[in-house]
Amino acid sequence: MKIKNMWAILIATMVIIGVISTILVVEGSKRSDPSRVVWESRLFEEYGFNRHSGFFISDGVIYGGARERAYPFPLPGQVIAVDLETNELLWNHSHHIPTGNSLIITSVHESDGVVYSGSDGGILVAADASTGERIWYVSRHVGRKYNNQVESIRVFEDVVYSASRDKSVVATNAVTGELLWNHTYHDGGVYSIQYSDGVVYSACFDGEIVAADRETGELLWRRAHDQGWYSSLYVEDGVLYTGCSAGELTALDLENEEILWRQTHHNNMILGLDVDDGMIYSGAWDGYVIASDSGNGEELWRHRYHKERRGGFAYRGEILVVQAYEGKVYSSDSHGIVIAVEAEGNPLLGISRALANFWHNYQIHLFVVFIITIVIIWFMFGKPRGWDEPRTH
């Protein structure tokens, strides 16, 4: 091939790349996508072996739990506090250790300066949010080992509501640790619990949502899912948002008991769910964190950064917890890694999502490869004809 033809091809390639880039930008402005990762912590991974059991963010601190390390140095299940700004460990405690040698911290929640945590053995612990010192320790959920893990904790008006795999929902005095009531209306493990306007809502693998009176624990109503079982829920402004085992998100008007919308964005069980500023954020076993419009359920953006950044084909990276906080969306996976992206998202550079993600993540690499290619051709074929010939007048 003649040298001038080679350079003509290179120039044509540059023109084509420029045109494609313009199309990507123009078309991409019509949709949105999350920004790159803006915060990351692996401290939870360091304090727990291959299992991160949840987190809760409050007042610039992220509180989380992990299980004991099985090898090489056994440690009891840890509850840790990490500064969001500096990513430094503030404290850690192992107050759950009386439950035995095998211990998993399965849920964490902070309220009014106290960090509440639940573990297997049905144990609830209250600790000072500033120091990690224990305030009280109680055994609330009964059942066989690994069937009494405290899967969800929420605190409202000095009452700790907890849900467990032993089919029970328990109300405990947040100050004293005294038992107020418990109910066993479910026929399976209870994995998510929320409170709103005097009602305690719980979601269960028996396929039902149960609503109970906050004062007495008496059953108010129950609702079954027609496509799977409920795995997560959230209540906001009179709307009950739920995620199920089939990956479906549902919005239920609590006053009229009518389904407002249904959307299926995930292809597996939804465990993480949060609603903030007109957006619903969900995380599932498929490894995706997805932002949807809480008004109609339409998807706005998604990311799979846990898998993309940390592993190959064999890396599963199930999303366990999702929480929106001060304009960012934090998520944790089953390997103990917590990351955050911008909640509003940025313009998505792409005609299709697959092409957009590829271009978004690898455009710098492609540019470098292109420059290296030009340099190689330069040295292999020499400068284009007439490059350094003197000009004639």
C-alpha cells in the first residue's frame, strides 16, 4: 500500500471517529447515566470475610456490619463506623460475641445518637454512635441457629422494630431494651420492615406484606404478591414501594389500596430499596443499582460498577443495601465493598446503553491506542511525502 493511501485512510478514520463522537454526544444528551464512582470503601471487607451485611448512613458517618473471618484469624462479627469524608475507621465493636463462635451482623440502623445492630442468634445491641460503647444487649428472636438472624431494623419514636428469619416482628423499647410486643403473622422469614403513620409494615418470603398496629402489634391487613415474594419495601408519602423476588418494583397507594404502577428492571431478587427526592433506588442479586422515577417507575439510569470494577465473569457482586444520602447513592455488595455515585446522573454518551457504557468507560483507552497506532505507522512507513520538503515560492 502506498504511503499516501495509508495517510488518507488515517485521516478518513479520524473524520469517522469525530462524526461518531458527535452523534454519541447529541444522542446521549437525551438520556442520563450515573457518574463514575465518587466514593469507595473497602473497610467493611477488611472487617468481614467475603460478606458485608448492611450499612446505614447518618450525620456524615456510615455504620456497617460484617461477619467473623473464618480464616486465617477468626474474629467476632464487627459493627464499624467510618467517616464518609476521610474514609477512616472511627470505631468498631464486637458486642454480639456471646451468641457463639459463628456470628453474622445482619442489620444496622442509627437513630438519635445510638447505633442498633442485629445478628444471628436473634440478638439486638444498642451502642453509642460516638464511641461504640454498649448501652444494652438483648435476645429477641428465637429459633434454630441461622433461622433467627435479624434481617432488618428500623427505629421510630423510641421504638426499635426488628424482623427476623424466625417469622417474627418485634417491638423493643429503644432506651431500655424492654420487649413491647411481637407478632408471628408471617409464614416465612421476614426480610424487610418499615414504619409509617402508626403502622409497621413487614415483607416476607411467604409472599405477603403484613401491616400491624405500632402500639399493640395487632394485624391490620395483609397482601399477597401474585408473581413471587416480597423481599424489600419502603414507605414514602402514603405510597408503599416494594421489590420482589422476580425483580419487579411496585408502587401501592395505601389510602385507596390501588397499584399505581409496576415495573420490572431487574432480573433477580431486589434487596436494597430507598426512596429520595422523587427517585426510587433499587439494588438486586443481578448486581445492578437502578434509579427510577418514583411517580411512574420509569428507569432513569443504572450501573453495575461493583462487578465492572472488581471482578470478571465469576464475580457475582449481589447488591445488598442501597441508600441515598446528600446527592449520592451508596450501595454495598456481598464482597464487602461500598461505593457511591452521583444521584442525579450525568448525560449518557451513547446511542445504545451497551455502546454508551463502552464509550464512557474506554474512550481514553481508545484514544491512546489510536495515537500509538499513528506513531507505529509513522516509524514503519515514514513521513508522508512532501512533509519536510522546502517550500518553493
